[in-house]
Amino acid sequence: MAAKTEDLTELSNIISTNVKNYLSHVPTPPTLRPTPPVPVTDEVAAEAREQLLLACRRVISLVGGPIETVMGMSAAFHQTTAMKLAYDMKLAHNVPLDGSPIALGELAAKTGASEETIVRVMRALTLQDVFVETAPGYFAHTSGSAVIGIPGIEALIGHWTDESFASAPHISDALRENNFQPPEDSRKLAFNRAFDTNKNFFEYAYTEDKPMGARFSQAMTAAGTARGPYNLVAVYEPLRAAPKGTTLVDIGGGIGHVAIAAAQKFPNLNCVVQDIGMVVSEGRDGLPEELKDRVEFQENDFFKGQPIGGPGVYYYLRHILHDHPDPWVSLSRPISWEKGDSLGGILSHIASVMDSSSRILIDEDIMNEHMGPEGNKMTITLDFQMLVMCNGKERTEAQWAALLKSADERLVIEKVWRAKRNDSGIIEARLA
Ligand SMILES: C[S@@+](CC[C@H](N)C(=O)[O-])C[C@H]1O[C@@H](n2cnc3c(N)ncnc32)[C@H](O)[C@@H]1O
């Protein structure tokens, strides 16, 4: 298949076969026009898409050649530079969303940026079909630039191109101090050097830089968009049959977007969204009136304990545990950290209030054991993102199982609900 062959003719045959399969199984062919993105849900189309992307990547490596490949990787941060400038200059907001073009001079007047800077940024972005030059000196949206306006996506772009981009260059110096072994503490890495702080990313963003914190909460509402329609509500069937009044605790649930979707879909659920102060207030403010009797927000620090126990409770953690190094997730004895607080591992606290009918649902990527061209680019990117921002990591299924066991000997995986075409999954765990 595409990942194995170096034969360009074979690759071109793979591409043409999969183009046919793809086109005959999607409702409309993909377009660069600024129309809303349509997720690929059909099985055949999704498989063809995967094969196409793999074959195209192989063609680019072969035909581009080794020097272009490694130089491109080494300087890829300038793509981020261009995207950051586009974000800061608010280019996407000032180009008409109906697809009509805007003259360079008008765009400069609206954004306050110089024509020269806009042109330089547009050169980099149009290379990837993000915006298009429709005639010399006229720019319009493409599907790639229009998505920047989707709620949450812009916030996510801000989070990546701002605090994450500023932190990444510090990673090598931070790791070198410890012989390239990540330390056990999440307050001693690249983010801390970049922002000159002893607080972890969340503590910093919610106390020292509240706009950064608010943007991050918004960003999390879009974090799943790139992974397609694989989510708790669509996938995890046992919730449908749960008895009326069953409690779902969304631990580190942000502003409640997942709990709200779950309560809307399953009238039998009562949801409690736990997070830290500022996030909880933001979530309460945005809670739809009709859900106020079934969704509540609760301030709780997950390192300090889990106040909700009892039979049949679902403890849901989406993109929480990948934020933290192993001891912070699974240590069953208290951790003492610099401020002198006594804290424990997130999973250990949950295990201590569970019974055999309760479940932990870990909604995270499950990193593939194998590596190579078939690897999932997003999971690998997130693994680095976690390393840089909070000394967390993406984990394989074996690592998840070991982490559960070290949090509490009795914790075992009941079932892994896996997406077919990416690394998304929900790990259901229980007390044995
Ligand atoms: C990566 S976000 C995930 C948010 C949400 N679960 C989602 O998937 O969109 C991590 C969340 O953990 C929260 N958090 C960080 N430290 C926390 C702590 N010590 N106790 C409780 N929540 C915390 C953050 O405020 C944030 O909402």
C-alpha cells in the first residue's frame, strides 16, 4: 500500500483508484470555496481519504526529495509565524465571508496593517490555499481561511500561535537540564521558561493572564472538531440506557460544552461540571435555562479530591489526563509540591470514591504503538503540545492500562471505544 511503496507509478494508481472511491461516496466533491466544512462520515470515503493522504504524502517526500523534506520541517515554524500574523492582524475578519474579493488597499485600511506585511503573509498562506489572490492585489476567502471564523477555531489558533509558539523554543534547554528526561513536575518546563513563572499553564492562565484563560476555554469547545464526529454523546451507548437520575461528572469539563450536549441528548442524565473558579463562573453564565435543573457547575481542584461518590456514577475526563505527567495522574499517596499543598493523583482520588457500578470514562487519544507514515499527525502534534505546555503526554493503550493500575490496583479497563480512522477513543474503566 501507499505507506510501503516507493514506486511513483504505483502511487499514482493508488491515488486514482482512491479518488474514484472517494468521489463516489461523498455527497459533494471537496471545494476550496468558502463553504462550511462537511465531515466525511461514509466508511468507504473515509478509507479512501486516508489512503489518498498517505499516498500524496509519500509522493511529496519522494518527488520533493530529502533536502526539501528536512529543510521544510526545520523551517515549518514560519508557517506558524504567518498564521500568527494573520491572527493578530485579524485578516479573516476583514475579508468578505461571501467569497467576494477585497482590494489590498482596503484590507490595509481595515486592519491598520501595511500593504507590504499583508502581501508577505498572504504569500505564505495562499501557498496552502488559505485565502486566494483572485486578481493582482485582490484577496478572497477560501474554505481554509473561512474556518478561522468558526467559534472556537479562532481561539484555538490563538492558543497555538501565541502562548504555545512562544513556549516551544524553550523545550530543548529545559529538557537538557535533566538529560533530556522530562521532570516529574509540570511547573518546570518550556512554558515556565517562556513566561517566567512557577505556575503550571492552567494556574497561570486563570490567575495571571485571564484573557489567555478565557481564550483557552473557548478553544476547548473546538478542540474536537478536527477529529470528526467521534464524541461521548455519539459513541458511548451505555449512557442511553442509564437509569433516570444517573450522574455524569465531567471532571475538568471547562465551560460545560460536553455535559450540555450529553444532557440535551440523554434526559436521564444529571451532569455536574467540575473545574476551577474562573472557568466555572463562565460556564454558569452560558448554561441554557432549560438545563439548569440537570446541569450544575461545581468548583473542584482535581488534585485535591473528588467530592461526588456513590453507586452508578460516570466520571468523565476529556483531554484532562494528557495534560499531566504520570505521578500527577496516578499517585495514590499525596504529592507535596513547592507551595506545600498536599495533593494526590487525579485518578487515585476518583478510585477512592467509586464502587463497582461506577465507571471512569477517559476520552483521549490512544497513541499507536507503531510509527511511520501511517501515524496520526494530530496525535503526534498534541504529544509535543503537551510536552511543551504542561509536561503531559499522549499515551498508548498499554500506558493507559498501567496508569490506571498504578492509580489503584483495582482499576481495570472494561472496554476501549475506538474511532476507526484516527486515534480518538474512550477508555471505560471500573473497579475489579
Ligand atoms: C484541556 S482542557 C479540557 C476541557 C474539557 N474537558 C474539554 O475536553 O473541552 C483542561 C481543563 O482542566 C481544567 N483544570 C486544570 N487544572 C485543574 C484543576 N487543578 N482542577 C480542576 N480542573 C482543572 C482546565 O480549566 C480546563 O478546563
